[in-house]
Amino acid sequence: MKKGRVLAIVRPQFAPGFMLAGVDVFETEDVRTAERKVKDLLKDPRDYHLVIVDDHLSDRISAPTRARMFTSTEPVFIDVGLTGTTDENIIREIQNLAQEALGYAIRIDV
């Protein structure tokens, strides 16, 4: 089994929680910037197997790009609601979403 990395595309205020969880972070407030990053990953996922997208951003990405995101198998994209959450909840949510998306549990060492 090859190892892959996890990337979070999130607003800056949520970056520290993902960094604490050992996740690579792409910070942006701008939906167009987030959409460009998603398109780049769809063309070339590099070694990212899972991409977590802040639903504040993903909800505003164009419908065709969203459709491609959520049918992609490499990388797998999942969106997560982050408003009002804590770093511990972010870590727990990443683990839960990864298990649902990938079909197996991941462990995040902090």
C-alpha cells in the first residue's frame, strides 16, 4: 500500500488545527483561489490521497468543479463544516471523514 498525504483547503483561522493534526494546509479566504487549487489537484494529485475542503469554500465552488471533486478517486475530496469548532474536534472530524471516505480508520498522532 502506498502512503499518501492529506491536504486541507481551509480559511486561515482553521489552519492551526489541521497543522496540529499533521495535515498539509492550503490557506485561502478566496473561493476562486480554492477552486484553482482543486482543479490543479484534479489534474495532478501529487502524493495527496485525501483533500479536505472547508465547506464555506466548497459550497461556493462552481457546480462542474464540485461534481469532478466529489467523483474523484485520486485524490478523494471531502468537505467539512468548520465554523464554531475546536482543534480537537477538527482532528476527530478528520478521522471520521477519512474513515467514511476511504473505508478504513486513520490515526492522527499529535
